[in-house]
Amino acid sequence: METVPRVDGAIPGFPYEEYFAQSRPVIVTGVVDRWAACRKWTPQYLRSVFAETLVPVGIARSGHFRLDPSRSELEHPREMVPFDAYANYVEGGAGASGWHYYLQRLPLPDYCPALLADVGVLPFVAPERLSSQNLWFGPGGSCTALHWDDYDNAFVQIRGRKHFALFAPRDSPYLYPSPALSHAPHQSRVNIDHADPLEFPDFSRAERCTCVLEAGELLLLPTCWWHQVTSIDTSISVNYWWKADLESLLTSNVAHMMREIGRGGTLTVLKPFLAKVHGGTSFMDAAIRAERAGQHWMCVMLALAAIEEFVIVEARRIGALDGQYVMSLDVGTVGRRLAGVLTREDLERLDAAVACAHRTREMPLEQVSADDALFMIDHATAIVKQPVKVGAISADRGGALD
Ligand SMILES: O=C(O)CCC(=O)C(=O)O
């Protein structure tokens, strides 16, 4: 089993961005240990600052916190609890009642902006890309189940230790994600501590990488890395999520979702996902960027999404789609209702592009050729007169990641 490397970050010009660009997790020492938070923050200190502020605390029977794929929420509803009472519970030794409580990803700017004065600035996080800064506070044994996020992550351990089990994005086929159109497509169905080999026979092929993050250390966790996180002691952490580059999201995690969604219908449901990506402007732009990055499978699927979206938007505009459930329609058929928008030549291109994309969808990512990618760009560019920008269409069905 591999471990995550530790590097000393206290050198001028430390190459933070390279670790994200190359999708390599790393523990950085000698940086965040200088933050005031690492000196000041204890359960008692947090209690004095938050006082009776109500905070949403997660509840689980076992200490294992999982999302319910049908609700985009934890398996048990969170409870609003006064912070001071929760801090008493953490300090008093959890678990007496058989229930386990964990304060997960509490947005600090919303709940306690005063605490932000104690954390430093991360020079590699551009303010316009920052999505959230969250507090994680709980007793030993709190475990956030295996999942991946569509943001880059800087995870700062302030107090106590946390154990991380990581899997690279390429291991997604062995990690059995929840269904792509569920509310937790980024969560694994496998309990990695007691995996059932009959239910999840390929799990043993996944290569686990582990580490224990100590107080005063910073873990750089690039987007799409699967992680399960377990507090070893009473633990206080802060994490930063920010918009990842489009190219680093075009991984087998997203391919798995696209394949599953594409088998049942159109890919336009992935639009909210695109909106969370740095540089994600339209499916067409994304397809072109994927082609430039040599990600041919992704290019083909994104070009198909651009075509599907254009056909749906145009069909709605001229009233040819009333009441039809967009998720499962056949774009070839709908395209034929677009007289005046699509020419006969466009329709021939549409059929050829859909056939190419459906064939590609079932292929391993690395086997798709540059010719197929260019064929799709060419056809999509001809069909899609005006790429639909992010935010211009609302998807009919959720499925975007939290
Ligand atoms: O600390 C935890 O419990 C989970 C952290 C996590 O999942 C994250 O930062 O993405």
C-alpha cells in the first residue's frame, strides 16, 4: 500500500500548482503550522467563539457518515444544535448514547467569519475560484465515507490527527459509485473497511494510498481523487474547495457518469457540473479543450452533449418539445422536427455524429482516436449554430455533485 509523500513547503516558490496540474496528492509541512488557528483553536476556544450559535450536526449510528443517494443528504437528517452543547459532547467522549455526531463542512464565512482571522491565505487559491472554506470538528472515530469531489481541495489539519484512504481517479471502475443520476454519484457503494468480495469483486483491484495527517500539516488533494477520512483523535480541520481546471476533471470518474447517463438518455443533465468547473463555458468549448488536451473520448462525448443541448433548446424555442421529458429523448428524432433550423445535410451529420458517439461511449478511454475527436468537433461545429453558454439552460434532472 502506498503512502502520500511529505514535502517541506517552507521554501520560496513552492510549486503548489504543479501538484494539482499533475493530479498528485501531497502533504505539505512547515506552512500552515504558523497559522494562529494552530495555536489557538481547541474545542474550548471554538465553544467560546461560537457560543450558542446553532450549527447543523450530522448523526450516524456507527460513526460512518454516508450520503443517502436518494436525497443528497446524510442517511439521518442533520440536527441544528447549539455549538456549545455539541462541543461539550465532543469533549465528554462521544458514543455513550450509541449515536455519533459530527460537524462536517460548516461554511466558516457564514457561521463564524471572525475565525477567518486565524487562518492564513493560501497563495495558490485564486479568490475568484474559491468556492468554500469549511470547518470540520468531531470526536475520534468520525468517518466521512469514500467519495470524490469536483473541486480541488486544500485540507488543513488544525488539531488532532486524521487518517486518509485515497484512490486515484483511474480506480473509479473498481470503486462502484452510486448511480450517475442519484444524488450521490460521487460516493462509493463499497464499505472499504469491510468490502464484500461477492458484491464488489473488482474492489480488490483498486490501489489504496493512505496517510495520517498531523496537526499543522496541509494535504493538497486534487479533484477527482477518491477519499475516505477518519478522525483518529478529537479533530479540528479547515478545508478550502475551489474550481478545478476543466482538463483535470475529464477523468474516469466523470467518464463513468457520462457512460451511464448516455446509455439512458441525453448528457445535458451534466450542465450544472460544467458550471462548477474553471473555464467551463459551454459543452462545445469543453469539447474543443478536451481535444486540445488529447482527451479524445471526452471530446466525443462533450461534442455530443453540445449537439443534444442545441437540438433541445431549438426544439423548445419553436414549441416542438412541449411536455416531453428531455432526459430520455432521442435527438435524432427531435432533430427532424427542426425544419428551418437544421438542413438535410445537418440531419445527416446529426445521425453520423450520434452513431460515432454511441460507439465511442462503450470504448475504453485510451482507445479513442484523434480522428474520431476531430470528426465530432467538425460535425458539432456545423450543427450547433450558437453554443449554449453555462446558465442558459436548466437541466430537467439533478445529478450534479455536491
Ligand atoms: O474530514 C472529513 O471528515 C472529510 C473531508 C472531506 O471529505 C473533504 O475535505 O473533501
